[in-house]
Amino acid sequence: MSFDASYAEPRAARRETAAVFGQTMFLVAVALGFCVVGTVIGRDLSTGAARACSFAGLGMLLAQGFLGGRIPALRVGPFAIGWLCVLALLIGLGLAPFVAYVAEVDPKGLTTAIGGTAVTVLGMAALGLALSKGLAGWMRPLSYAVFAAVVVSLVGLVFGGLGALNPLLSLLIFGLSALLIIVDFNYLRRHATEDDVVWLATGIFVSIVNIFITLLNLSR
């Protein structure tokens, strides 16, 4: 009875890839769940409190992104999973008053934004998984570009002064976030290991939230 190692190795690799994919998407779903809970329980928050939650969530995201290399617990393991859940809850709390307002005055716009987000994410994810060329080199520059655009948008939200640039910023954030989903899913298929699960789930979650917010803004 013979054993064909050349056949067993690719099969084992496929199983590992499938396991990492499942773990990542499960965490994305958990993060989205915490975000939704935040939007429900925080719908009566004041504008100031909601903004404080948004900036706290952004701070946690920055800490994970820039300190994760030095503090592995922020990216791998149970603590990192808890970090993601708290981050998602804070983002949901920050969005809550805005989402509640749109749900009251324009429920159709909210439904359209949710549907548009689902279609965009599914399409970009499928494209990222289908592409044979590795796109890992684009991950860092796209992440920085999305972060910079989000910071400019938040500064404009807090201090005003963006005016007519707001729709352009929304489109820019939408496009960059959609591209980042392609890159994340491409990386997930080609390179990801169990150590990458949490930070990949975080990136996908944040991109989904960015797409939803921009579609919500553009629908108003």
C-alpha cells in the first residue's frame, strides 16, 4: 500500500486554507454582531458621546495596527478576539445615533445601504478569491490610504469645513475599502495562516463598515 505525498500535501493545504477562511469569516460575523448591538443600545446617545465612542474605536484600531507587531496579543489569541469585539461595539455605539436618525427619516435609504453593502462585499470578495495573482503588496498602502481618508472625514465631521468635498471623500473611502476587500480575500486564499485570522477579520470588518457608512451618506 503506497502513500502519495505529492497528493496529500496540496490536500492538507486546502484543508488548512478552508479552516482559516472559516475562522476569519466567523470572527467577521461576530464583529458585525457586536456592531449591530452597539447601534441598537446606543441609539439614544448624545452626539458627543457617540463621537467619543467612534474615536475610542479608532484608537483601538490604530493600536492593533501599529503596535500589533510589538504586542502579538493584539493580533493573535483570545485577547485579540476580545479586542476586536470591544472595537466593534464602540464603532456601533458611535454609529448608533446616525443610523437611528436615518432609520426614522429615510428607512428606504437605510435598506438600500445595507443591500448595497452586501452586494459590494460579496462581489469584491469573490473577485479577490478568484484572482490568481497575489495582491499582498497592495495591502499596506491601501490600508494607509483608507485610514487617511477616514481621518479627514472624521475631522470634517467634528470641526466642519469639508462642504462639497464630503461626497467625494465618501466615494474615495468606498472605492479604497472595496479594493482592500479584494486584497484581503486574495491574501486569505493564498497566504493566510491561523496567526492572521484576527487581524484579517478586523480589516474585513472595518472595510464593510466603511462601505456601509459611505453608501448611507451618499443615499441622503
